[in-house]
Amino acid sequence: MHLKFLTLVKLGGSVITQKQISPPTVYKMAISRIAKELRTHQGPLIVVLGGGAHGHQAAHIYGFGDSSTPPEKLLSGIPLIRHNMTLLSLEVEQALNANGLPSVVIPPFSSVSLHDGEIMNFPTDIIKWTLEAHCAVIIHGDVCLDDVRGASILSGDTISVYLAKALDIQRVFIGTDVDGIFEENPHANPNATLVPVIDSSNKNFVLAGAGASASTDVTGGMARKAQELIELANQTTQVAVFNLTSPGRLTALLAGKSTTCTRIEF
Ligand code: IP8
């Protein structure tokens, strides 16, 4: 069965957690407001969570993102990363269900395997069946077993791109803590210019300028995000990167209305 109007929304970790605070702390007010915005969507929905404080702090401690870290050290980080990401995902699940949006968490660790940091096996039938059962799916960036490195981080952006292709998702909205993709890193240069549309005419220029995330981010920040999303956008998949900290923008995108963001069009 083809899921009509299937929409994927990525909740950036820096919006739903307090990324600079240790131990990791969820940002309850933001999660509750976002749940209300998500509730306005009619139709099947996948919500992908970034790691934020819960994923990236622990990943950093165990040497993820550093190619010289031995597999034993990476493997020893699995329990803490999984524990933290489970806490975060349950917080979001609770908020969505409390706002009348039936949803369940499907964690990648239990079914996804990686090969040298890339997806080797990612079964999606259970995700599809859950959506067909009228339940929103919450899935999150995770640590996964890797047959080369021992363990690797699977980022929420990589999950978003993979699922968008595998499930033929029509709309992909990537929520971050900035207004979209800028010509330069807006955390480093507050006067950086927002790029409203990325297409074949400015793709290379944008990719050269998009900066890394300002805080601890083992999965590559905005430059990698932009690269992966550019590969995804096509005639049937709409892609937008937007500011999820700004109330109402997600609601506008879900309703098909215009709002401040970067649209990726190919
Ligand atoms: O924040 C990373 O996901 P991202 C997930 O989407 C972990 O890059 C566990 C660090």
C-alpha cells in the first residue's frame, strides 16, 4: 500500500534538548509546543529525533567521530548512548500521545546494521505497517553495530534521507535551531545570508559555505546535512530546512503555507 501524504519531520537535537548542559536535559517546553504543532498534521507521520545532548555528549566521551578510537572503546559506549536516546524518545512519545497523536518509538539499534559508518541493512516493513495502523512513528539517531568499526553513530539526517527514499516520502521537513541553510555558518557569523532556495544553480556555492554545527556534533553538522538533503530532493519529494525554535513555522509547512526556510528543489 502506498502511504499518501506521508510526511517526515526531523526534530533537531539542539531544539529538543539543552545541548550545552550536562548531564543531558530535555527541553520539555519545546517538546510540548512541537507536539501541538505536529498534531495539526492530517495523515501518516514519521518523527525523526536528532541526538542533541543525549546522543552527542555520550558519543563524544566514547570517541565517536574520531577515526583513531579503537572498536572496544566505541562498543563500551553503546549502553549509555542507547539509554540517553531512549529517555529522549520516550519524552517525545509521551508528549505526542498526550496531545492526541498516537505514536510509538521504533529504535534503530534493534534492527539496523552498519558497514564502516554506512547503512548495510535497515528493514522498513515494521515502520510501514505501523503507519498503516494509524500510529505515528518516532525514530531517532542512534548508536548501531558496525561490522568494520564495532559501533557507529547513525544520524537522524541519514535516517531521514534513507526513509524518504525507501518509503517514497512526499514531504521532508528538517527542523534545526537556525532559519535554514545559510551562505556561511550563522552561529559564527550572525550576519550570514539565508539561502531561500537551493537548486542546481547555487548548489556548489552553498555546499562550500555551509558550516559545521557550533556545539558538540559527531555527525558533521550543517554541511553534511545539506549534502544529504540535496541528494534527496526531486520531483516527488519536497524538502525544507526550517527553524523549529520559531513557533508556527512547522505548522505552516505542514499546512502547505509559505514560511521562512530553505527549500531544496531539483
Ligand atoms: O543529531 C546523532 O543524530 P543527529 C545521534 O541527527 C547520536 O546527528 C546518538 C549521537
